[in-house]
Amino acid sequence: MSVSNLNTKLDRLTAHHRDLARTMEAGGTGNPQAFVKASREYADLSRVVDTIAAQREAEREVADLEP
């Protein structure tokens, strides 16, 4: 898998996480079971998305140090 392909997948995952947050903030889908499912998925993805953000921040810091 190429780096750009991996970054695209990570971007999609991050966007999905953000969409889940928006759905929950708006009161969900009107279906309590779907809300619970979205809530669980959001919680499961949160650690992964936090790790992606930390990795990207580290990459930016390294890039800033390079001449």
C-alpha cells in the first residue's frame, strides 16, 4: 500500500469519525438502536483518530525541523 493510499484511508476514517460526532450532536438518527451503534463506533474510533492526529502532528514537527 502506498503512503498516499494509506493517507487517503486515514482521512476517510477521520471524516467518518467527525460525521458520527455530528450525527450524535444533532440527536442521532431518530432510531435509538442506530444511535447506540453510532455511539459505540465513535468510541471505538476515538483512540484510533487520536493516534492519527498525533502521528500527523509529529510528521509536521519533523518537517518543520528539516532545512
